[in-house]
Amino acid sequence: MSKLPTTPSGPQRWSQYFGPLEDLLEDNSITEIMVNGYSKVFIEQKGLLKRTQVKFPNNEALVKVMKTVAKAVGRELSERSPCLDARLPDGSRVNLVIAPVAVDGPSMTIRKFSPFSINHEQLIEAGSFDEKIAYFLNCCVGARLNILICGGTGSGKTTLLNVLSSFIPSHERLVTIEDAAELKIKNENLVRLEARPPTPDDPGIPIRNLVINALRMRPDRIIVGECRGNEALDMLIAMNTGHEGSMTTLHANSAREALRRLEGMVMLSGVDFPLRVIREHISSAIDMVVNIQRHPDGKRRVASIIEVGNMESEVILTQEIFGYDEEKGFFTHGFVPRFVERFASQGIDFPRDFFGADYRIRQIKRR
């Protein structure tokens, strides 16, 4: 069995390996395909989930397609190894699960990779944020703030991370670290690292190892596609040791929940730190958290942007800078984050009336 062709076009397009899913894979308006057994195929289109009429003849035919894909990407799918997560030649991600893990029939999920980069103007047009927030985020990236992006599944975290990454000056050296390479960053001095999942015969290479290795590569910034586990500690250490301007994402439904999840990830890393020390690491490493949410209408919007302050009475101080309300739209509370003071040192001429006439810098102690 030959490997999947490296391009999705022409007579050897890789979509033909997926049988009945071929037309769905070639429809650029579809962003995700979810197969729950042979007869239930769902798609995400324009942010909304819907069931299609597409189906496989039976579960045996579906498993045959899944094993063909697994073999073509150089992996095994069997009872011994019933779960597989891999990257397709165009950057799309495929997740395959069969028995005995999949109880109600084999499952296949494909997150399609768009060959087109989305810029901040397109996100403004789509209503993800407004021009004022876009300008503010641009300044924050230019001022080398450490930024955490959070949101639920399919909320647009990676898309927003791509857009923020586009604000990074082209001369800087970047190292990106991902489970499956899907960031589209165009800096010339760029090193992309991709984790390797474990198999029964291979322990794999986890993201944590890649973060540790990245510190030896003289990066100006480190960008981790998503923090999921014990690599969070090493990411915080990197942010605290001269790699300002680094960014990452994690699953959380609010900005404050993201900080709590980060605490838990550090605890799972095996270090015997008191909770206060962990919170001090977080508060000194993270400058800002951006929460993006997917709304019932399918649109993805920045719901909140908060500044992360220092510790007070065992608690990390936070203050919302921007919010979103269905009636008011995007709004600011009128308070100015302390880190605005760093803009001038990076040559950023930030307007003093940006947050309104009442220009007050809050008393959150910073490092």
C-alpha cells in the first residue's frame, strides 16, 4: 500500500481513499466531518452541525476504509491499537476509533485543514471581534505580552492564534510546537515541531519534551498549539525565563476557568509545589487571557479579554478589559491594564484615550 499522495488534487487526490466521504472532503465550506458508525455522518458547515445523507454500506466497509487510511499514513489500526490520531497530507487531522473501544460502531472524525490563511480583517468582518480589539491585540503582541487563548471545542482558538501570530515581527525567531501541525505562520526564521503519539511499540515524543528542547533553540518566542497536560509547567517556565511574547491555547469555557485549569495541569506535571507557588508562576508568566466562544448561531466571538495580575491573599488578581454582550456588542470597562506601560518601550504609540476619557490605571501590582 503506497502512502497518501502529498496533494489533494488531480487523479491521485487523497480524498478518494475515504470512499463515500470524498465529496464532503472536497467541499471547502465543510470544516469538520464526524462519522458515528456506518449510517450516521455529520458535518460542521458555517459553524453549525448537521446530519448528511451520506453513509457507508456497513460497519465492515467503514473499518476497511479506516484501516486503509491508517496504513497509508504509516500507522496501525487494530484491536491491539484501536485509536489513531494522525495528520493527512494537506494538514487535516483524522481521528479513528474501532472496537473494542468504540462501543456502538467505528468512529471517524476529520478536522479539515484550510489552505487559506484567515487575517484579522476577515475576523472583524465575521464578527469575531471589532477594529478596536484587533488594534489592541496587535499592540499586545508587539509589546511581547504572554498570551493564553481559551475556549471550547471548535470555538476558533487555533484560528485566533494564527491571527495573533501574524502580528509578530517577521525578523523574530519562532518555534511552534503542536500535536498536529496546523498553524500557518509565515515568519522566515521559523522552526515547526510536531509531537509523535505513542504506539504499542513506540513511546512517542510528547509535547513536553519538545517544549524543553525548544528552549535550546534560541527562540524569541515559543508558540504551543495547545496545552493539555504536564507541558504547561515547562511553558510557564519558558515564559518566565526570557521568552516573552509566547502564546498557547487550552480548553476552558472562560478566562478565569483557564487559569484554574492551568493550575491543575501544573499539579499533574509531578512537581511538589504548594498551590501558592503554582499560582505565583502563573501570575508572573501570563499577562493576558483571551476567551473565544462559539455562539448558537455558529459565529465565533471573543467573549472576554482579561489582564492577569499578581497574587493577593492566595488569589491571582484579574480584571476584564473587554467583554461581549448580545445587546451591547463588544465593550470595554474603561480601565487600562498595567501592561500598557510596556507599549512605549516597544515603540508602540498607544493613544491615551483608547479606553475612554476616564483614563485610570488600576492598582494591580505587577512584577
